[in-house]
Amino acid sequence: MNSLKDEIKFLFSGMGMPYEKVAMMVALVCSIFFTLTLGNNAILKGPIAVIDLDNSRYSHEIIEEVDSSPFIHVTSIINSAVDPTSLFYEDKVLAVVYLPKDLEKDRYSSSSGAIGVFYDNTNIAQTAEIMESLNEIIAAENEKLSGEKTTRADYGITLRDRLLFNPQGSAANNGEVQGFLFFFSSMFFTFATIGMIPRLRMTGELQKILAEGTPFDILIRLVPYCGCLLTALTVGMVILHYFNDMSFTGSVLLFYLTQLFYIPAVGVMSLLFGWTAANPGVAASRMILFIPGGFIFGGATGPIAEQAGWVQTLTHVFPLRWEYEFIRDIMLRGADFSAISHELGSFLIYFGVILVVFCCCFYRVRRKMLRTQAVHAE
């Protein structure tokens, strides 16, 4: 009984993880927050682009039929030949429908025709409804054509599809294995850095830095941890690439450029969340507030298109969400610098905001400490 009393006293003392709060928070988040944000069981109005080279009345009718589906929304129509892979950058669309030239001519000359579809298979669960809807539309069109008098047995429209970026649906290519590599690596990086401020406070070094130093004196301490994480990610990707089937179609240098900003951003976020913790143990429990969210909403566990628009915007507060977007665009889709310039620029603004918040926090605590010292001196 004495042991039980001691443990209950420690649990509510604030010396360790505040499990009584964490347990309640996890239950509320799982039952309420995720129901609101991940409540869709299917992708409704999945965005697609159409390359319409025929630009005829019949092609317009096909586009209207496609757009009328509850599972498809045509976001753009292009009347010139373009590389369909470029339309997938930044997760803008899930599929690209290709309507070839002379589609209407073939339709009224009793010739067979074909419509092409390119699917983004980075997540194998995100295009099922679109595939089914397109097949139903083409089947209905062929049924309508079958009632007309034809002189050819092969008369009709066929749907020719192609799975891009991950044609075999590999788990190592862009599935659980790759997602876990970046998730767990970022998580343990956070465990290593989130307790830095409480540790410096307990040893008295934080007070010295606040009195004589600058925010850079704390930020520079992240460098060895950042180097370890970058090295670990490199080793993991090499193993997946050479001993499994992970593809890397983009520029390695461009990907490392994004990591030079992503990894410090996670480090600064760790310092901010751990700043007010009483000790490193309490700080470690706060990792759950900003790392798992990026894994859940970043597209590693489920299709992003299932999320509501406000969810997709709001979840960019999680740094890991940005990381998965860089992975899909650079590693899988082969995007160059110009293709991700908007995405990278937005992330740099995000990183800048985090740095400004950290500096404001540093100088606010410094002013508070100096005022306290002045009061004691009087």
C-alpha cells in the first residue's frame, strides 16, 4: 500500500509524464478530432485533369459526363499536348484523362476509339472510386453506341489506363516502409532534442545563455542531431533503393536541399514544445502533439484526397506533412526545382515563422528573468 501511495503521489507530482492528462487527451483526440477530420470512407469529387486534344462537341460531352460523377471533379481542361506527370505535382490531381485527336471523328465513322487515363499510384487506395466511375461511364457510352447501326464488330470506346510513380503498388516504394522510415526517424530525433531546454535549465546553462547569449547559442546545439538524422535517412533510403524496389526519379541534390530546411524545422519545433517542461521526461511526452499528426495526415497512412479542404490546409502545421509532399514530388514524380518552387517557398515561410516564434520566446523569457533578478537585487 505504501508503494501504491508513493506511485500515485509521483504520478500527480509533475516529475514525470503527466499520464493522467495524456490518456484523456489521446482518448478525446481519437474519438472526436479524427472522426471530424478522417470521417470520409470514400473520395468524393476527386480532382482530375483532362487533356482534350480533340476539343470537339463529343469530347465536351464526355468531359461533362465525367464531371457529373459524385466521385470526380474536373479541375482543369488543357487543349494542348503536355506531359501528364507534371500535372500531379503538389498532389493537385489524382488522375489525368487523355482525349485523343479525332475522337469525335472515330465515334461517327463507326471506328473504334480509345481514351487514356493516367493514375497517381503513390497511394494505391486513392484512385479506386475514380477507376470505377470512369469504367462505368465508358460502359454506358458503349451501351449507347451498341444500339446504333454499325458495320464494324470492334466499334466502341476502350479505356486504356496506366499507373504512374508506383505501378506495382510496392509498400517499399511509397507505402508503409517508406512512411515508417521518415516517421520513426523524425520521432526519435524529436525525443533526442525536445528535452534540450529543460536539461539546460536544470544544469543552469540556460540562465547563462539567456543573460549573455542569443537564440543562436541554443539553435547551434541542434547541428549534431541534424547530422545524425540526415545520415540515418540516407542509409535507410540506400537500403530501400538497392535491396528493395524504392524508386528515386528526381534530383538527389534537390531532395537534400529540402532536408537542410526540414530537419532544422523539426528541431526548432521540438525546442518550442519542450521549452516549458519541468524536465526532459515531461518534454518527451509532448512529441505526440506535432509528429504523429504529420504521419496521419501526410498521405502515408491514407489518401489525402479523402480529407476535407480545411483539413488539408490546417494540417500543414505539422512539419512531417511537408516532408511527405517533398518525397512524393521529388523522389517519385521526378519534379525539378521550378516544379516545387511554390511548395518549397511556402515551407520556407513556415520555417521562418517557427524561427521568429522561437526568437520571441527566447527574448520574452530573458526579459522575465532580468526583471526577476532586478526585483531580487532591490
